[in-house]
Amino acid sequence: MENICIFEDDLFENFLPLTYSRPVFELKCGFKTLREKIQYYFPNSNLYLIMRDYLKPVFSKDSIVVNGHPKGDTLFINGRIIMKERPAIKDEGIYYANDKVAFIYVKEKNITRVNVSSYNDIEQLKKIGLPEFKISNIFFIEYPWDLIKENKGEIVREYGLYAQGESLTSLDVEIMGNKELVFAGKDVETEKNIVFDVRKGPIFIGNGTRIRAFSRIAGPTYIGNSCLIKSGRIESCAIGDVCKIGGEIEDTIFHGYSNKQHYGFMGHSYLGEWVNLGAGTSNSDLKDTYGIIKYKVSGKTIDSGEQFFGCVIGDNAKSSIGTMIYTGKTIGFAAHIHGIIYQDVPSFCMWAKSLGAEPSEFILDSAITTYSRAAERRGVKLTKEYEGLMRNIFEATKDERKGCNVSNNKFCLG
């Protein structure tokens, strides 16, 4: 395949606030993002990406064309697909899976008929008279819990792809189950009294990660590079690079540079980048009635169909000590939360309703400064591209704050 072009469709809104700061195909599940999973099966193809315009400056790289028109034979791929094998596509046409466009394969002679540089142009491709086909064995994500549910299976599958080389058995840890289901990269450090339980799935530990004493990690679990595990109870999780983790977490996905390093529980949840949870922060992932958890999408409340589902936390969100988050709640981009969180929290907001405080807007310049301080602690500098992204998200979420009666008054507790 000469070119592949991964695009996001309008269902990216189902994954807000996570997709305020990234295209839907940059969400993680298992070891990798959805984009990386697709690229694995097309290692020799030129890569094109189609995303919202304001995201382009952050995600543009030398080897990637963003919102540019492909030249030559091109396979357009829906970015909500969790790709587990290379699709068997040879004929030009539109390929549907469960009535959704999964792929559009366009030969060079037809690619010039539509200037493809946005999702609307993908829609135009459907009108140039290409034949239509049905295809099976395609899995689309539609809501955040799809990523959480698929996470364990993806860790098991990708362990077979990426766990190559020296094993961890030489390190002084107690392994329950098959030692071949434990892998560690270079310079992994472990203290005494650590248990790895691989009876339900493998454990992968990235380069330079440190695990402190009295930690118990149960598979299937993926932990990225340069993480610090501080006496944690971890089960069935995917943890990105440069995270600090402590307390109890299960069935949860962390993007990189996020911290939950103190006591408290986080379960069946999805956390973006640069999230910091204060000591004692916990979420509920099961209702007292054991009923199905409801979730708000685009202002509408729907049944998730899930008995276990925790919270979704956007990038740069922070919680104070002792914060408690109810089931099925979203915490917006750069939101700061305090007390008991029993409703969704908008982006760029200081929120402590349960403590009697009026919700207040988090001043944009303060949010940028907070990110810059946190990033510098990890050796990352604020770029003009990321600052521009934050400013765009702030503007895009004004109505979100207005709908929650967020004031412009100075935030005050007590």
C-alpha cells in the first residue's frame, strides 16, 4: 500500500474531554495508541493524518503529513478502529463494517477527483461512484468504556509482538505463574518484597522504570518507560511513560506524565496526560445498586451498558487531597477538583461544589503557567504549539462552562 491516511470522524465528540487535546486515533489501549496499532501493519507506507485543524500544529512531524492531500494509491482508515490484523483489501472501493465506513481504498487515477484534507472530504469520497463492500472482524471504539474493556485483551495480544529479548526472571521478585509472561526493558530497578501475578495475563515493564517494595502487580498489565511505582496494587492496567503510581488501581488507562502516587483507588477509568491526583483521591466504578452506569455524551444521558465504569479525566486536570469521584463522571481539560464530585466538571474550571464554593473559571494564563511548571519538572518545555492548543481548547469550551454556571469570580474555599 503506497499511502495510508488515518482520519477521525465526527464521533470524536463521544470521547471528550480526552479528544479536546488529541485526535481520536491518539487514544491508548494496551501498549499503543490506535494510530500506532494501524501503522504496525503498514510499516512501509507513507502516513497521512486527517484531524481537526487546531490540532495540526501539535501533531505535525517531519515524517507525517497532517491534513494534506495524498498522492498515489491510498487506503483511508477510520481512526476509531482497534486494528488487530492487516485488512485484506485489494480492490478499490468503500468497505463498511456494521454500516460504518471502515476503509476507503482509492487508486491514483481517482484520488485527484477530491482534494482530501478534512473529514468532510472523506464524505465526498463516498460520492465519486466507488463500489461498496462489507467487511467483518473490525472493532470500532464508540465510547471511552470500549477502550477500557479492550485494554486487557490488547495487552495480551501486543505482549506477543513487543515482549522480545531479556526477561525479568533474574530480578529479585516473586512471580506467581509462568515466568515467561514477565518482561522488563533495560535498567529496570526493583526493591525487595514485590509480587508479580501473571496467572491471568502477562506483565510488561518499560525501560528505566523503578518499582518500590511491597508492590503487587497483576497481569495483564503494561507499564511504560521511566515510571515510578510506589508500593502500588496494580491490576489489568496500561500506564504510559513517566508516570508515578501508588495506591490501588485496576482496569485503568493512563496516558504519559500523569501521577496517582498516593493512597486511594482508581478503577475502570481513563486518564489523559499531565493529570495529577492528590493523596486520597478515589473514584467509584460500581453503583451501590449494582445497576448500569449512566454517562453524559454531548449533553445527553445514555446507559453505558456497563456495570463497572469509573471516570474520564482530561489532560492537565488536578485533584486536591481527599477528592471523591462518583461513577461515570467526566473531569474536563485543565479542571481542578475538590471534595465530592457528583456531576461532570467542565474544562478550565475550579470546582468544589460539595464544599460550598461557587464554580469558578480557571484563568487561561494560570492554566498555561501550571502546565509549564509541571512540564519543567519532567524536563519538558512549554512550546508555542502546545500553548496555542490550550488557548484553542479554552475558547472551544466556553459554552461548556456557561452551561454549568461557572463564574468569573475568584475561586475561594472557606
